Amino acid sequence: MKISFKTFSKGSGSILTRDEIRTDELPLQYVQEKDGIRLVCIGKILQSLEGCACPMGALSREFLKRLRLRESEMVLIDTEAGVEHFGRGVETSVDSVLIVVEPSLDSLELAEKINTLASQVGIGEKVWAILNKIPSDELKSKLMDDLAGRNVKVIGTIEYDPDIFLASLEGRPPDGDKPKREMKRILDALLEDEGREDR
């Protein structure tokens, strides 16, 4: 079940009328949880002629504005590809932005645009690119050089892996240690940077 404006918009007890929202205050029917990770999906076009996605962006923005995390909590927001969510103001309440960059000119140009938009909302120093579906060290080096010229910092790489494509096709997590190791390196780098900020 997905959160929509109708979920919280009625009555004086509506979550969206509060100044602060805690993660444990979300109605359980809208939260999936496994191994200490909670998943919440805000909005989705389910039928023809439902209209634009603007209300979903507005709800995401207002929800994130009010969300207050405990010391041990963090939120990862997976937006649709592109820059429309910047236009809706979703990023005004985030600490950092991760850009998934694939080996194409369109993706490189989009990364540069996202970096600029993030700077405009005050996140300029905490924007990183993750290189994705990278088949060779030669291409990785070329992409890193190009992004450096666009002032986009790279924090990690996910190599091209047919097993990841197969897992995605079958709707399951990827097997094997390689994707986990790559993601752990990225997470460790992010946490190390966060630690430097706190010092």
C-alpha cells in the first residue's frame, strides 16, 4: 500500500499537520520492514488519466520536511531518474545526493545538471556519483575524467554484472559477494565522509 495525500490529509490528527514526524509514527499498513530496514513508497500512477505526478512530489517534499530521525536512523530516497524532483523541491530537506551514472553522454550531462541543481539548494559539497554497469577499467577511467571536468565527484563503482541483470529480471536480490562488496565500499566511503563532517 502506498502513501498518498488522502492517507494523511483528513482530520486534526493528520501527520501532515504536525511539525515533526517520527518513523515509528507511520501507520504500519504503509510500511514494509525486514532486517531493520523500513520501506515506504509515496505515490504511483496506477491508472490512465490519473493526472500528473505533481501531488506525489509535493507530498514527498512535505513528508521529508517534517521527518525527524533518531541518531541511529538514516533515510535513503530513491527518486525517478531525471531532475523533475528538484523542481518539486524534494531535495530541500536532504543532506546529500547520490547520482547513478551509466556509460552514456546523456547520463554524464544529467549528472552535471543534477550537481548544479543540488548546489542551488545548498547540497553542493555533498553530491557524489556512483558509476554503474561499468565493463572495463578503461571506460571507468574515461568516465571519471569526464566527470572531474564537470566538477562531479565519484564515490564508487558498480561493475557490469550479468547476474545483477538476471536477479532484477527475476525480482530478487543479486546473489554473490561481489555486488555486496562494491556497495559496502561505497557505504564505507559515505560514512567516512560523514564522520569527517561531524569532527
